[in-house]
Amino acid sequence: MMIQAGRASTMDGLIELRRGPHIIVARVVWRDGLRIGLQVDDPLPVCDILALGKDRGLALTAVDSLLVDRRKQPRGNEASRLRGRAIEFASIAIIATTMCLASLQMVEAAFARPLAQVQAALSD
């Protein structure tokens, strides 16, 4: 993970991060100015740590923009499936309509030439 620290840290040094009841011990693997790349050995409880940020008293300003929930309710599998079916139906309907119109133009062109010859022969 990457953090931005107020002061630089030494390479291969250990850093202890505290967020609520969570304590994360990480080793510095790279450094670029005040940005520091960290490596942790244990799995991080990301959901738990981010859930702490939903409380306005504990919110981090840098992370606040990542926690914005764009939807009122998450879309379930059934809603996604129904939306996919509707898109598939609309696509098939558009393709079928296009093919029908192309066939109609071909039939009209096939009948127009002989009828024009018959009309020319009758008018002479």
C-alpha cells in the first residue's frame, strides 16, 4: 500500500499504523519524497477500516472521496440479469427491423424494373 507521511522514513524500516482498533505493522519497500510504499505480511481488514471512515468523527479527508456511495441501493444479480435481457431483446428487435427494411427494398427493386418495362411497352 502507499501512504503519504509528514516526514520521510528509512528504507526497510518498520511503520506502525493505527486506525480505530486496528494496528497495521508494515515494512517500507520504496520511498519517493513523502510518499512511502509499504508491504504488510498479514491480510488487511480493508472493509472494517473503511467502515470506520463512514463515521464523520473518524473520516480521513484524503479517503473521503473514495467512500462516496453513488447508488442508493446496490444492484442485485436479478436486476442486472433483467437489464441484460432487455438490452438483448432491443438489439434483436433492431437487427430484425433493419433486415426487414433491407428485404423490402430488395423486393421493391426486383419488381420495379419489370413493371417499368411493362408500363413502357403499354404506353407505346
